[in-house]
Amino acid sequence: MKTKDKNLAGLFEEFASRVTKATGSTTAFACAFCIVLIWAVSGPFFDYSETWQLVINTGTTIVTFLMVFLIQKAQNKDSLAIQLKLNELVASHEYASNRLVDIESMTEEEMMIVHKYYQKLSELSKKEIKLQTSHSIDEAHQKHALKIGKNKIVKQAKKETPKN
């Protein structure tokens, strides 16, 4: 039973991929435009009847209904691929925070907390002299505290140094 489900899922994925590529093309748009144009031009021949209107309404509703699912399937796949690529980049970088690897499974509230860390990180980076200086969330506060400590030591040393 599971093999049959996998085959069906694979067929649907292949179908969805091909249809979304095809319907996103210029040719597909031109065909859809021609259908609407033919429908509009045929209006006088059918005296703009309710049946004439029902044909386009029904057709567009069915196509839209089905396309929603196909587009969502394609977007889910693309989103997952992007997340996996980003996870690889985060996981492979020595100074990146590994907390971000699974950030998409966090709640919105948890993401807002991480967002606040990045805002703080941005504020800290604005204090840097060099544009190339960067920090991860985990090390930003430590490095900033070290810098403040060093600055205090330097200032203290300057105060204690006798002036000639």
C-alpha cells in the first residue's frame, strides 16, 4: 500500500511540476488570453445569454480551483529546497548560529525574539568602524562586552599615565 502511495505522490509531483512550469509560460498566457477574447467576441452570437456567461465563469472557476493546489504544491517544494540550502549555509559557516537551522519550525513569537537579537546585532554593528566586521547572535554580546572592557581599560590607562 505504501509503495502505491509513493508512486501516486511521485506522479502527482511530476504532474504538478510540469503543469506549473507550462502554465507559467508566455504561451499559456497567450492561450488563456485568446480563449477570453474568443469568448468575448462570441457574445453577440449568443445574445450575451446567461449560458454564455456561465461558460466562462464555470471554466475559470474550475481552472482557478485546480491551479491553487498545483501552485501550492510547487511553492511548498521550492520553499523546502530554499530552506535546505539556507540550512546548509548556516550549518557550514563556523561563526553562524546553529539555532537558525530549524527556525521555520519556531512559532512566530519565537521568531520575533530572534528578530530582536538581529536588531540588537544591527545596533552593535552600527557602532563598528569597519564595514566588514560581523557577528553572530551568540557572539555579538560577548565581543561587544570585550570591546567595552578594552575601551575602559584603555581609558583608565590613559587617565593613569602621567602627562609630560
